[in-house]
Amino acid sequence: MSAPYQRKPLASSILLWVRTDQPRQTGMDYWRDPHSGIISATPGLEEYRQIHLAERNPGLWPETRGVETAIPADRRIDGVAEVTFRSVLSPLRGRAQTRLAFTDEINVFRRTLLYAGPPYSARWYDVAEPGRRPGARALVYLRRRPDVGGRAFRTFVTRELAPALAGTGALRELRTQTFLPWNEKLWDTPDVAHDNPSDQRFHASVMLGFDDLGARAAFFASREVDRLSSALAPHVSAIHAYDVSAALTYVSGGVILPHYRQ
């Protein structure tokens, strides 16, 4: 099965949990601004998006035998920073600004986890007409089974899962990331937790965009998702599908936007 035209950016994701000693919305607002300004000013960015996840997120993926689809409340993510670089050298150019982000994290977050993939292993698929933006999104995290190798799993996501998702015709956005083994030293920020037990780690993410909430609900109730569940079950031990409340773009095409774009 072939997939639509795809870009292969250099991307990483930082999973975020806001502090619990203040109202959740206070933390989410601080992340939106002023923390976003620190990240946006990082040299070498191609794109910077904040993915805000709904407070109530039991899991959108339908129950699948042998697979964890209910999102555990004690590990439920509040948001994700999607960072896309212009080149493999860009992270080196942004080290000074990154240090500012490190020291600001304690003001808003209690736990942060960086997931990075092999260079240019992320995929952005052309599944919508130009300028047609999703009205609803879901962010899906996948945990591979212990008996499935990392390379085989990445191949499955790229060559089987993504084309199958694109082939449903229901999507207005499709982005995938596959991750290298998690390493705390890649994002070991001070005064913030980085606990990530091996049985809780993720190995890929999939961003799904839809016309609206009705189209999203229809997708997760569809026979296509039943078939996808059957295809996924031999490869994954968990499918955590999050309700995305907002996707805010601060940097696009290497340019800092005057105001974030939804």
C-alpha cells in the first residue's frame, strides 16, 4: 500500500505534566505564554507547536483485546511540545536558548520527557487540500510489545500503519514519529521529574486531524479502526489516544509568528 506525499522533518517531542500545586489551567496558560516565547526564540527551528491535551482523557481508542487503551490517570499527559528543526545542526545552534527553557520549566511543569527519533524519521503526510486545517485532532501514543524489535516496529509504523491510516480517507492531518530508546540525559532539566519506567515508555506517536469532532467520533467507531486494531495488536501493548483541545503553532517555516496560529 502506498502513502501520500510525505515530508521527512527532523522532529522531537517533549511530553509535559503541569504542576499540581496550582490550578491546572494556570499551568496551561503559563505554557501558552510566556514559556512559549523562550522556545520560539530558539535559533534553527522550522516549526514549534504546542499540543494541549484535554483535562479529561480516558482514551479515545476503542477497547482492543490484549492492548491497554485506557489511559492511566497517574500518567496522563497534559501537553506535548512538538519541535521541528531546520537541519541536524540546529539543536547545537539553540543550546543557549534551551538553557533558558531548562530553568523556566520549574515554573510550570512537574515532569518532562523528551522523545527523539533517528534523523528524519518523522513523517508528515499530505492528506488534505492546501490550507484546509483540521477542526479536531487526536494524538496517539504507541508502546511496542517487548518481543518486537525497535527497527521492525519503526518499519511497521512507516510502511503499514501510516498508509493504512491515510487510506481511510478520514484524515485532514497525519504525522508520525518513531522514537529511539528513551534516554533521560537528552533532557535532564533541573528541579523537574523525569521518571519514566521501562514499562511506561512509548515508541511512536501519530497525530490525526479531522474535519470536526463528529468526524473524529465516527472514525474511532468505524470498521476501519477495528481493522487497524487487529493490525496493531501483534505489535503494541498500549494505544493511548488523547483528545487534543488545541494545537498552537508559534514558529512556521522558520519564522516566529506574531501570534500563535490554531
